[in-house]
Amino acid sequence: MAKAQFDKNSILDKTIMLFWQQGYHGTSMQDVTSTTGLKPGSLYNSFGNKEQLFIASLNRYAQRSADKMKRAMAHGAGEGIIMLLTDMVAARGQKDYTQKEYASCFIIKTQLELTSTEPKLSELAGSCLSRTKAQYKLAIASEYGEALSEVYATSVMMAIFGIRVYGYQQPNEADVLESLRLSLPWLPWKKH
């Protein structure tokens, strides 16, 4: 068998955008072949079926998000969280990763779309979100102590969900930031 002559990560980046934009059920394998430029045989040989391709896409997105969080946390937990949250607020007012319209978060959208129809994929999205919360909890514990790390991590996740879902309403950026300051008063907002 000939070796694949394409970069798998580049293909996954394209399928992330496609699944993110159209959803799992709204995306056909014909959409995938059209978007990636690959023939069905190449896709199936390299990634398997649609579900396996979706899983690989979701995992790549989750890893990129984890890497972004790690870079932000290098500034300290409080500063890193503020950086991530303010970036999310800014993103909801402009074209998102899909470059067509605001698209929330691929993982959150996946869980919302697939909870009742694709429990396995919904559970994978939930697992990604649990890992994200665990990363926040660990970073928060190192800076703010273990005692409140679970509650603080939960409050950050709730803020993220709020930004990502409420972002479709295109609220005023200043109002959203002020809301974050009020709901997460333990963060070092005075520097911002």
C-alpha cells in the first residue's frame, strides 16, 4: 500500500472547521471529500469512518485548546485565565475559527448537538471538558490553594460556557467583561 501523500494534521484542521460549522449530523462524507480534496479511499484508509474522523478532529481541537491554556498559564493562573477569557470575549464579536460566523466552541457545540443522538461522541466531548476543568483546577490550586480550587475551576468553566453560548447573542463586549469581573472577583482584574 502506498504511503499517504498528505499531512494528516492539515486534513484534520479542515475537518475540524467542517464539523464545527455544520455539526456531526450535518456533515456528510461527500462534504469531507470536497473540503479536504481527498478521495474516499484515502480518507477511510487514513482515518476510518466518519465517526473515527470526527473523534480525531475533536481530539486535535482539544489538544490545541490544551496547548493554548498551557501557554496562558505560564503567566500565572489568574493572569492566564483572564487572558483566555478576554480572548473568548473578543472572539465572539468577530469571525471565529470557521471564518464564516461566530462558532462558539467545537467541544461545547458537540456536546450540545450529540447528547441525545450520539452518546459515545457526547461522552468524548464531556471528557474533553472534564480534562479542561482539571487543568484549570491544577493551575488554580498552585496559585490560590487547594481548598477553593474545585469551586474556582467550576466558576471558570461556567464563565466559559456562558461566553461560548451567550456569544451568539453578540452582547456588548464591555458588558460581558464587567460581568466576568463581578462573577470571578478572585481573579486579578485590577491589572486589566
